[in-house]
Amino acid sequence: METSLFYFFSALTVGFGLAVVLNKNTVNAALCLLVSLIGVAGIFALLDALLLSVLLILVYAGAVVALFLFIVMLLNPKSGLKKPYNKISLVAGTIGAALLAVGVRSFVKHGQFPTAPAAEVFHAGLKDYGAKLFTTYLLPVQVVGFLLLISMLGVIVLSRKAESQEETK
Amino acid sequence: MNVGLNDYLILSALLFAVGFFGVLVRKNTLVIYMCLEMMLVASTIALVAFSRFNGTLDGNVFVFFILTVAAAEVAVGLAIIVALFRKRGTVQVEELNALKN
């Protein structure tokens, strides 16, 4: 059961990941990314990280892909006019990606990795996360909160109409 | 047959390679950015798998932080792309050659 679910979610993830790359339409690419991320959430659920799989759906599928779709519709880039990729970069990209995949695969195949988890029961509930986040990782939590504030300010500054810049020209 | 750590790592590498392929091949900045996100998610699969097979929660907490930072990063990156589009009127990388001459 676990094996077949793993292969199903893997196929979903990698297949729709390829669809993101090969799709000519940007909106379709964003929707394929959504399905691919749902596959990743399934993989997380198989790894007993249920909170992370829910968070992945919420943050990535809910916020990031929606933001992507919003920007695509806002900008409306001319996607159908030109070929999305040329031949040389296609060949180079294939070779590069294949080298990367084969390299990591040989590294993984020849390493000594366990085939079964160290512990059968994995405690990854909300309580365990809370205990970790507010004891060991208290400083990173605060830093991340500050980072979110900074990024919010950055987005506001970036997306404002630059009036002073226009005047100086 | 049991699904081992190897399988998860190979899946992570495959997804990373697909994202890398997209970054190299595509011309649209938005799609390149989507592929970057895919590479980030691929690396988180490896982290979660290591965490599960090691029996500790630290990798999962790390992925938690990565998700937060990725959300912030996407917001800023898309704002930069919108600013770029306002300034130059295109998001195709071959037309963004202001430094060429």
C-alpha cells in the first residue's frame, strides 16, 4: 500500500513538474505546479509529516500559486507569440539536468542509507512542534518573524509607483 | 517491498533536476521562478526524508522555516518581476539585455 502510494505521488510530482517546464501557457504551468505540489504534500504525509503536508498545501497551493496566477493575469505576458525555448538551450538543459540526476543517483546508490526508519513511531504532532519551536528554535522563530516583516515592507516599497524616480529623469 | 531512504532521495534529485532543467531552458521569468520554487520543494523532500529516517524532528522544523522563508521570498520576487515589467514592458529574459551594450 505504502509502496504504491509512494509511486503514485512520485509520478504525480515529477510528471506535473515536467509539465510546468514544457507547458507553453504560463497559466497552465502555474496550475501544473499546483498539482505537483499536491503530490509533494502526499509524499510528506507518507513520511509522517502531516503538519508539513497541510502547511505545504496552505502556503504553497493557497498562497504562492495563487500569487503566481494573480501576477500572470496582471502582467499578461505574450506567451503564445514566441517559442518558449530554443533548441540549443533545450539540449544544454537536458544534458545538465541528466548529469545532475545521474550524479545524485549514483551518490545515493553507493551510499549506506537505511531502508527502514530508525523509529517505527514518529512523533510529529503539533505538541512536539510547539515544544521544539519555543525551546530549541526560539531565536529562529523570532528571526523569521522579523524577516516576514522586512519582506512585507520590501514588497510595499517595490510595488509602489516610483514617483520620485520619474521626477529625477 | 519497503520504500527506503534511497527512493525518497532519488525522487528529490529527480524533481530538483526537472526544476533545474526548467531554469536552464525557459525564457519566461515567471516560469523560471516557478521552477526555482520546484527546486526548493525538492530539497525539502530530502530534508523531511532524512528527518523521518533519523527519527528526530529537527529536519521537519527546518522545513517549517524553509516554507516560511519561501513564502516571503515569493512575495518579494514577484514584486521585483512586476517592477521589472513596469520598467521594461517584458518578462522574457532575452529581451532584458540592458547590460549588454
